[in-house]
Amino acid sequence: MIRHIVTFTLAADSVEQRAEQAAFITRELLSLVGVIDDVESMQVVTDVNVTPGNAHVALIADYADHAALDRYQVHPDHVRVSGSIRPLLASRVAIDFEV
């Protein structure tokens, strides 16, 4: 199994705006569950302490293998969601590992 973790740092200046954007990102990403068969599990979390320097949102998702993750990455619905999220970001960092 491959675990895919992505952290997002939002570009918005205010805590309120970041909270709205984090909720939007959460809805968008979770909308992929049940649409893209290769997603075995998905969780989206936000930084509860609003700690300076921390990422604001994280995606934690599991896939059967590397091929399943590769299919997810190019799936049209994932590409659409990624495109809707990208303009909100200051940075994005990911790691994929075997569980």
C-alpha cells in the first residue's frame, strides 16, 4: 500500500480567509472519494493551532500500489480539483511511502 501525504500552505493573509479556503480544499478533495476508484482512503486535516510556520492543510490518502497512485494523479477529476486548489497555495509539499 502507498500512503500519499500532501501539505498545503495557503497564500491568504487572514486566519478567516485561510479557514474558508481550507474548508473549500477539504470539500474539493473529499469529493474525489467514490469518484476515483483507486482512492482506498482519504483524510483531509487542518492545523488546529494555527501555528506560524506550519502547513495549513494536509491530505492523507492510501492507494493499493504505485500504479494506482499514478492513475489517481492523471484522473480528470483529480486534475480538475488540483486546478481549483492551486491558485490558493503559497506552497505544496508531498511524500509517498509504503505502509
